[in-house]
Amino acid sequence: MASSTGFSVPQERKLVTELPGPKSRELHERRRAAVSRGAGTLADIYMDHGSGAILVDVDGNQIIDLGCGIGVTTIGHAHPEVAAAAAAQASKLTHTLFTVTPYDNYVKVAEKLAEITPGDFEKHSILVNSGAEAVENAVKIARKYTGRRVIATLDHAFHGRTNLTMAMTYRPWPERAGMGPMPGDIFSVPISYPFRDPEGMTGEEAAERTIDYIVTHIGATELAALFVEPIQGDGGVVIPAPGYFKRLSEFCTENGIVFVADEIQAGIARTGAWYSIEHHGVVPDLVTSAKGIAGGFPLAAVTGRAEIMDAVQPGGIGGTFGGNPVSTAAALAVFDIIERDGLIAEAQRVERAFVERIGDWPSRFPIVGEVRGKGAMFGVELVLPGTKKPHPEALKAIIQHAASQGVIVLDSGSWDSVLRFLPSVVISEALIDDAATVIEQKLAELSAA
């Protein structure tokens, strides 16, 4: 039951044991005996429950969550209305498989996705289980529609951990090291990365660099689709310069290439818009959604132009659990909550709070090269003082320090040197300030070293 403030847990950091606490340590030993080490964890602190932007571990510590399970609990942990919607659906129907005997939740989610995704044209959707599965299906759809095989992604991209999507993911470690062979016909092309591009390079100039690479290394007529993250998450919260995606979209249209916006991490109200591509003023052909779409329940989608989505023959896409009745019920509740509670505006509030609170870090701490972000999605690029050389040791130290003090933050960046914040959009300014203060303790120490 939520309190009068709307949260079942007070929205404050509170430590009653050291972290990890004794119960977490006990669980960790059991985990080591039963769980593959391949499923590694960032912090060995075991959670029991949560509400809003606070997690409570098995020892009773209240922890500020700036990770949201990598961007999933955008509307807050264990939202009571989402839980109620899922429970009500589970008591009625948990599974039939939509492609055998369909049900209305699937249709309602597809209708809502057609409404909120960019573009004023007829759109169709397919619902699946995970972001990687959405990307794989988008690849299949684009290839079927164009009759072409080659797929291009941007440098520093992350698209998943399945065999196809790890081939579309930029860095080899740890996501794909030693796991080949990789599928062919996948190319990585240069991105606009303002912090690391030549000084003064515009978005249009960076786009021409990308286009030149496509033309000279791939051939425009060979390319089925260009996959882009309008704001890269795992890549380091990289936000390409204005004009970059507009020119790439034009190039794709001119050459019959499907332009796909991978919005798995940045979509569903996280960046102060339904989808982060909206900040670039571009309408994609296909959009992938996942993570924040169902408040923690597994669900993902591909949405796009009807003529592209319908190119695949019946039975060519789908899966046993895709669009599960319980997950879709949760998603419908999430959509309602975002609109009713004005959570897109709340994401914009969070952005203002981050800019005000940590925007001066580059001038205060020599190891901070840049702070950047949109909405509730921010990155802090860490560098060796006086250079732009990545500083992964600093990132590791900050994450460990923050976790020990009850703040969960994320790593990111191709060089493991970007501190990533993906909090709930309901996080308070007080929690942002408290978390920033904890992180500043380590930033000051590392900067003085």
C-alpha cells in the first residue's frame, strides 16, 4: 500500500548496515554456488523491495537507484497501479499465444504505439519479449521489405547479446568476446560524438563522414537498414550533434534504406519525450521499444510504417511469449500513468535538476571531461586530467564508492569511462542532490590524486 506521498518507502537514503550487509553476503555465497559467473553483477547488494527511486535491500538499507535496472523502472519501482493491472490480468488469463488465439491487450498496446511513435502515417507493430528480440525482428523486417541483406550500425552502439545483436554491438568486451563466429553483412559506421570529434565539426559534417563510409565500404544499394540509437546508452550517453540524424534520414530515404531508431533504452518518456529521436526532429521508418514500456515486466515491440511491417509473410515473425497478456496489461497501465501524471514533463524536470546540480563538474573536477544528457538519462565522461584520454579506473572506483554508500550508478562507454545515470523520472531533487554529494566525495579524492 502506498503512503499518502504515493510511495510505500520513504524517499531517502538510509543505511542500517555496511554494504553489502550480512544477508546480502550470505546470499552472494549461495549465488556463487548456483548461478553462472557469466551473469555478473555491478553491486553484490541483494534487493527485497522498492518504491519510487528507492530500493530496499535484504538487510533493510534504503538505496538511491540511479540505474532503474538499466532504464526499466522509469515510472518508479513497484508502481501499485502496474502491479494491480498485472495481478488482475494474471487472475483471468496468463497465456494463449496471440498468433494462435489472440486477445485485446495486444491490440491495445499496438494501437497506443501507433499513437505515440513519431510520424503521421499508418503504423503496425509486433510485440516480443526483449530489446534484443525487437532488434532481430526489425532486421528481419527490413531485409524482407528491401530484398537486401546488409545492416549498418553506428560506432559505440549496443543492440543486444543474442548472436545477431551482439554482432551489431560495437565493443568486443564483455558482450561478444570469444563467442563467434558472428553473422555476416553487419557493418559499424562512424557516429557523431561531439566530445571526441574534431573541434567545430557540425552534425551535417559528421553525417557526411558517415555517408561516405557507407558509400565506400558498403554501397548504398546494398544496405537494407541503418540502425541508430538517437541517444546511445551503453555507448556512453552519446548525443549526436544537431543535424546529424536529419541528414542520415534523408540519405536513407534517397537510397531506399530503412531508417531504424533503436529506442530500447531512451524511449518511453525517459528523455523528456516519448522517444528520443523526437529531439532530433526526425521521423524513423521503424522504432524498437522495450525496457520502460511495461514497468518491469518483459515486453518489447517493433513499430513502423505499415507497408514495411507488413512485408513479412504471416508466421515469419512472432514467438511463444511475445505480447504476453500480463505484460501487455502492465504496459497499458504504464501508458496511462505517464499521460495522467505528466511524466514526460517530470523527465524534463529531472534534466533541469541534473544540469543545475552536476553541470559544473567539468570545471570543478579535473577528471570530468563532460556532463551530457536529456531528461532522466545522463552521462559523465571521465578522463585523465588535462586530456581526453578515457579514465576507466576512475569509473570503477566511483561505482564501488557509490554502492558502498547506498547509491546505485551505472557504467558505460566503449572505454568503460562514462558514469551513467538512468533514474526514475519521479526522483526528487533531494535524492539527486544526496547522490551527487556521495559521488563528489570520490571525484574530489580522485582529482586530487
